[in-house]
Amino acid sequence: MKKEDILKKAQIEQKDEREEEINTKAFRIGWISVSVVMLLLIFLRSIFNESATDILIILMAQVAAASFYQYSKMPDKKIYLVGGIVAILAIILSFASLLSSYGVY
């Protein structure tokens, strides 16, 4: 292909790889920040003997979603599948603990 053809094709696509990279990095930084804040809240709640299962459920839901998405795109990496399954188990156990603390069962 000629340089002009490549340039025309790129202009027609209207897809900016730099913008996509920035968006990906922004979401990654955002989730890392949210995860750090959640871990801080879990730590503070444990100091004051309060339950942090609700925060743990949210954190594990994010981990499960990310792990299963990564596994769907890279099925040869089984660690993502294992991480997703462990996160789902953590969600189930945390949810059971939360319901138990409310006296549901």
C-alpha cells in the first residue's frame, strides 16, 4: 500500500489510537484509585469493628468483571479464569455474611 492510501484509510476510519490509549489509561487509573479508597475504607472499618462486606462485594464485583473480560479475550491465560471464580466465590460469601448480619438467615 502507498502512504497516501494508508492515510486516506486512517482518515475515513476516524479512529484515534492515541485517544483510545488515553481512555484506557484513564479507566485503569480510575479503578486503581477507587480500589485504593475501598481498601482504605475496609481498613478503617476493621479498626472500628464495623462490617466492610458491602465494600468488599463492590470490590470483588469489579475484580470478577475485569478477570472474566480478560479471560474472554485471552483464553489461554487461565489465571484470569481462576481470579474471576475466586472473586465470584468472595462475592457469594460476602453477600451471605451481609445477609447474616442483617438477620435474614
